[in-house]
Amino acid sequence: MSIRLRLTLLYTAILALTLIAFSVILYLTLAQTTLGVVKDTLADEAKRLLSERSVDFVRRGLVITVPSSNRAIQNTFVQTRRLDGNIEFRSPNSVEADIELPLQAQVRTRVLEAGYAYDFATIRNTRFLVYSKPITYSERVVGVLQVARSLEDQDRALDVVRRTLLAGSSIAAILAFGIGWVLAGTALRPINRITQTAHAIGAERDFGRRVSHAGPQDEVGRLATTINTMLAALQGAYRQEAQALQAQRRFVADASHELRTPLTTIRGNIALLQRDPPISSADRTAVLADMVDESERMSRLVHDLLSLARADAGRQLRRETVPIKPLIEDVCRKAKTLGPDRTIICAEVHNVAILGDPDALKQVLLILLDNALKFTPAPGEITLSTTARNGRVRISVRDTGIGIASDTLQHIFERFYRGDSSRTGGGAGLGLAIAKALVDALDGTVSVASQLGMGSEFMVELPQAPLVGADTAEADAIAVNM
Ligand code: ADP
């Protein structure tokens, strides 16, 4: 059953119950009031008759009569009975209409005990209210006076009231149903509209569309706002997913391209070696050297791809206190071996520790140093330094090399991105992407500042860790021992 129908039925049921309760109370009150009026009239009449009957009684012995017919109220039927039940007197209108008021035994007992009794009697299909009262003489009950009135008029009036209330209530309930149905429909229309829009959005996957609601910020307004907020979040997530998918496709395409190039060269070289007649021994040596270069390049590439895939897969990096001074000194030593014709300075390295993975940090520093060496011609200068501030340690690798153009700068952390290929020295463009993935996994950041022709500075920021139980001197000792 729809909410609309349920709401309408609820309104109608509430109204119908209210009307029924109201009608019943009104009807009963009216019935009681009209009956009360008749009761009072009969009691007054009986009282008047009894006060006037004594003269006749004395004159006629035990015969009890009312004084005269014309003094009785019209429509009131009067009758007297002896104690043995025999009718003694009937007013002329009773005789004329042949109306004999009954007095049942239990009513008679009630009259004698209580001093009066009201009773209903149906005579010739007409309801009468009969009031009976004892007649006393010398403090002795000698008979019963009965006065009665027809309730026909009251009953007819009450019947009209009953029919009117019934018809009125029924019409009101039907009207309430109709109006309730229209009102519930109007109130629920915005919800229907929202449902239809949401359904269309789901079917067309058009998360850029929004649910429109021009009304106030009531329950429906809040529902529309909530759905729109949810759609915005969904749109963002959807876009992100699409971007990630696109990046992944690009990555796969780039990776296959990079792997195909050395393979093609190697295949070409093999074909050269298989030639008949064979190539000269000098060519053979050159071809073999080329093949060694290409296979080394391929294995470097595969190694890089593996590192990147591991970083992407969220490989669990260790989180431990890593004193960075010994680590940087170690990297510096390696750099000096690799670039003996460049000046490597590791002077401003402080005795601090980071929270992270020593192997990952070492790999990041080696990538940065490798690049610095690659892009800094002799007799350039490469400086490693550290600073610690606000719970973060910054490691900087600065070179005086060729620098990076500003339009290139924003892309250098992208996968397979290489600067001007004539100067890049054969890298696949994965080094900085790997460094960034590792630093991200360590809750750090990596950034760059560079100017073409002036050199570059790469900065890695990582969370600082306290050097447990070691003052500067001890830490220096540790550094030397390592
Ligand atoms: P690759 O492994 O090929 O060196 P990277 O991701 O490490 O790739 O670097 C991407 C590009 O960033 C390089 O091709 C180069 O153009 C630029 N680059 C990186 N480091 C430096 C640097 N120290 N000086 C100048 N250019 C740099």
C-alpha cells in the first residue's frame, strides 16, 4: 500500500472516529434533554392533578377522578387505578383515543416503594412515557395516578437528527478522503520527482546531474540536499576512478613500449649475428656490446617497475627510528665513488632521526643523488644537508647542474616522464616516481626547486623521531661506528 493511500486512510479514520464520537455524544445529550423535559412536564401535571382531586374524592368515597378534562394539559393522558389494579378513571382524551396506560406489577411495586416511577409503554405502535404516583388519603395509599405523553414527536425529531448526523458524517468522511488524497499527493510529489531523477541518474550513470528542489529546507528539502551531496561525492569518486584507470592504462602502455625498445634492438642484433656470411669480428664485438647495454637497460627497467609496483601495492614499510646521519654519510661515500670529478658535500648533516624505513629512505636518497650526478656536469657541486623543524626532518639534495625548465618541473614526478631526452642519460623516467611513491608511503613529502642552468634542489620531508637515550656525542659515536 502506498504512503499516499496510507496517509489518506489515516486522516479519514481519525476524522471519522472524531465525528462518530461527536455525533453519539450530541445524540445522547439531545435524547436525554428532550426526555427530561417530558418527564418534568408529567411530574408537574401529576402534582397539579393530585392537589385538586381531594373534593371529588371526599364526595365520591373511594372513586378517584381528575377535576375536569379541559384542565388537563392537551396531549397528556390521565388515568387512575385502584390498588387492586382496576382502572377507576380515564381522561376523556384517553377514552376517545382508546388508550389504556399499563401498570405492570414491578412498576407498581416501585411506585409504592419510591413514591413515583417512570416507565415506557408502546401502545398502538406509539411510544409513551408513563409517570405513576400513589394517591393517598388520610396517610393511606388508596390508588395510583398515571399521566402519560406520547414520545412520537421527540422520537421523530431524534430520528431526523440521527439521519442528519449519519449522512453528514459520511459526506464529511468521503470529502476528507478526497481532500486528504489530493493533499498527500501534493506533499509527496517532490519526493516522487526526486525518486524519478535519482532513478534516471542511476540508469544513465550521469552523476553530474542534480536533484532539483525549489521548496523550503523542510524534510524533503533536506533529502534533496543530502542526495545532491551524495551525488557530488559519487561524481568525485567516479572521476577519480576514471583518472586512475586512465593513468594505469597509460602506465601499462608506457611500460610495454619501454620494454619493447630494448627487445627490438636485441632481436635485430641477433639477426645480425645469424647472418650468412657472418659479419666482421669488429661488428660482432660492437653488436654484442650493444646487446649487453640493452639487456642491462631492460633489467634496470624491470627492477624499477617492480619497485613501483611494490610501492603501489602498499608494501608494508617499516616504521622505526632511523638516525639519518650515518645513512647520509654512507650514501655520500657511494656518490663520491660514482662521481669523483664532482664535489660532494655532506657537511651540514645534523644528528637527528626520522620515523621510517631505512632501506626505503636510502633508495630515495640514491635516486636523488643518481639524478644529481647525471645532470651535473664536472666540476659541479652536490650538497646534502638536513634541517629539523616542527616535528619534521628535511633532507635536501642540491646540485649546481643543468636545472629544470619551469614547464617541465610539474611533470618530473610522473611515471615515465623524462626531460629533454638528449640530456637525460638513458633513464626510463621512473626514478622520481619511485622516490615519490616511497616517501608518500612513509607519510612524507618530496618537492623540488630548480632553475634552468642554475641547478636543482630536491627536498624530502619525513616525520622526526626522538633519538632514544642518545645525546649528540653518543649519536656521533654511533654514526662513526656504522
Ligand atoms: P630517470 O630515471 O629517467 O632519471 P627520473 O624520474 O629520475 O627519471 O627523472 C625524471 C626527469 O626529471 C629526468 O628525465 C630529468 O629531466 C629531470 N631531473 C630529475 N632530476 C634532475 C636534476 N637533479 N637536475 C635536472 N633534471 C633532473
